[in-house]
Amino acid sequence: MIIHNYFSDPNEAVLTTSFVLDKADQITRVYHYFEDGMWEFVGETKAEESDYSVVSMEEIIKLDNTLLSLSNMDPGYFAYRTTGNNVFVIEKISNDT
């Protein structure tokens, strides 16, 4: 298996929160949704729909280049870590959530 440490499209639209963009929250959870292939990058702060923004993949990587380690994460999976410095743990997204 070849492992690439980059996302294929730096202009791909992704979801994040204003808390992440303002650097008030570290990215601790990443979702790659199976249904539409959308990526979501969030922290621990509970966010309402109005707190979300659409940005480019490139912008997210500029905020936290450790996210490159998730570039091969398949749709239908999510990754989490306890702090912004820890390694991500990857699991399948449960249908129960």
C-alpha cells in the first residue's frame, strides 16, 4: 500500500467551526463522511449550526499540518485525539450516532 501525506485537492471544501478558525479550539475530531465524502474538522467546543464555516482543505492544513497524517482516511471513518499534540486514533463511524 502506498501512503500519501497530502490531500488530493487543496481547494476541496471542508467544514470547520469558528472556534477552530479563531484558534480558540484545537482540532481534536475529524470526520470523513461516507454519504457525500465531506470532511469535518472540529474541536471540543460544542458548536451550533451557525458556528460552522466552509473553508478549503489548504486553509485547514495551514492551521494544523498534523492533519496530513489523515489524508488516506477512507470515507465512513473518524479520527480523534485528546489534544492537538497527540496522535489520531481512527475508527469507523457508527450508524448509532
